[in-house]
Amino acid sequence: MGADAFVVFYGIRYEIHDEHEIDAVSENSDPRITAAKQGKLDFYMGRLTDGEPHFLFVGRRLGVFGVQNEMLKVYSAEDLARIAKHTEASIRSVGLSESARFWFQLDAQY
């Protein structure tokens, strides 16, 4: 079992409730994963706690922080603006229509 992580992502966040969807994401056969790969986007699936729905991020991973992960990263405002612009263009190019946002999410181990 790993340690808790804090995920920072720019992109789209999906909640996954269905066991078939969880399996498809885990096997990289979910259409959102296929789209992410086509657009050279990052993706990340996690879960806050047992009993909570899984979440899936598609976009640009800015960092996964914690004892067993990254400890520090730095971005300038210009870096973040460039990442946001490029990521939004990639998201649109693969047909995903949801709005991209900055996400800060705990991925707890239970």
C-alpha cells in the first residue's frame, strides 16, 4: 500500500461510479484514456477514500506530491498560462468538450 498523495492537475475531472468504467480506465481502454493518448495528454485515476467514487483527470499533470512522490515543484505564472493554453488546445483537438480547470485533489490510501 502506498502513502497519501496530493494531485495537482490542469484539465478535466470526471467522477467514476461504475465498476465497468473503473475497469476500462484501469486497462487504458476507456475512450477518455484513448483521447488523452491521442492528444499526448496526461491522465490520472485515484480515489479520495474507500466508499467514495473514483476520479479521473485528463489534461496536464502538474505534480503528485507526498512522502512517496514529489516534494516540490515550481511554475511561473507564464509557465501556467502556457500549460493551460497548450492543454486546452490538445483537449479540444481530441473532441473532449468539458472545460479545463486547475484541480488540487487528495488521493488518500485507505
